[in-house]
Amino acid sequence: MNPNSFDSPNNPAQTIVNAVDQWHRTLSEQGNTLFPQPLHRQWVDFDPVHYFTLLPQLQPPAGRLLNWLYVGNRNGWPFLYWRDAQAAPHIQSEQLYQEPGWMHDQNMQQAITEPVQTDGSALGYLQLVLFRLKAGLTLLRWHSAYKSVTLLCNQKELQDQIRHQSSKQHFTQNMNADTARAAMALDVTPTVDLSDPHTARVSLTRFSQWGGFYRQTWAMNRQGPHALMLEHEVKQVHYDCGVIF
């Protein structure tokens, strides 16, 4: 079976990414009005359960809610964690110390993705990877901007990103013509390979201002638990914006 390819201009992958990014921008605008105060749930209308509205092929674990607590203050980000629906949410960062993903050798996004299930469709596996890469990456302040991830799922978004990085920017190094030309030649179409009856593989392109364009392949069990893991990553085109926080 050939991989499922999302190569139309209005492919569902880019539509979903755009919806998540727009929601994240709206939240960040709310957060910016409060800088440099600490962020709390009652000040910012961020309900992580909304990810499952934007990613409808995913199913959260029964009886649990996705919650958040802001950590790091002026260099902060929202730390996401699952809690029992009947349990009170954490109100102090010390309560997070025992949460999966808190310690330096773990990963918050991996921890919140592990209990999530898909509907078994190609789009469902793709949405699981989008959740893994994007969930919680909003309200990023100062140094935590290094965590930001841009996903490119069609050629128009690629071209728009290259034009943006090549134009005159405050505080950043413009993308030069050789780098832009190399990036323009990339095929950023996401694919989902279901040829293996036991393992689904999702390939897609991410962009970072601190590194450039990367092609990633994520592998997961087709039956839950999915045990999502990054199987392969290659840097296709290097770029660095030159900003050091």
C-alpha cells in the first residue's frame, strides 16, 4: 500500500495546523497583556481539552482531564499534565515534581501523548503526531521561545515561510538567497504509511528559526497504546535566525 499523501492545497493537515496555530496566537495575545506577571488559569482562557475539538480523530483517556500550570514566570511556558477528573488541579509548581515529563530526562509532550488514542485512520495517526509536536506550545515567554515548532504541510506554507524569513526582519538574520532556493525545492507534503499491519509511520516537515528545515518520521503501534516515537530525522536545509536569548 502506498503512503497516504496529503498533497492538496487545502489538505486537512495544514487546515488543522493553521487552526491550532491561530488558537495559540490568540492565547499568546492574552498572555502578552499580562507580561511580566505570572500567568494563571483564571487570567487566560486556555483549556487544553480544546485540542481534542481541533483534533477530532483523537480520544483522551477516560475519566481524566488535561490540565496546566504555568512554570518559569518570565521565561515560562504552560506545563500540561493529566489528572483524574475528580482530583483538584495543581496550584503550585512543587506539585508537578512527580508528574510524568517533569524531570529533565523526560518530556512533557511525550508524557501527555502516551495515553491518547486514535481512531485508527491515516488522519488519526497524523493528528497524534501533531498533538505530540504542538500541544502546550503557547504562551511561551522569552527563553522558552526556543520550544516553538512550525509545521509545514503544503508548498504554499513553505513559500510563505521562506518569504517571511527572507524579508527584512527586526533583530533577526535574513534567510539568504542560496538557503531560500534550497528550501523552495523541498517537498513538505505529510505522508502516512500504513503498509505495515502493526506500525504506522507519519512523515512531515518542521521548521525552526534555530536550525532550519527538518524531515521527521514518527512510528507508532497501530493498536493502542501507540507508543509514539521519533524514528528518523534529517536536517534538509540549515538556517539560523541569529537571535540568542
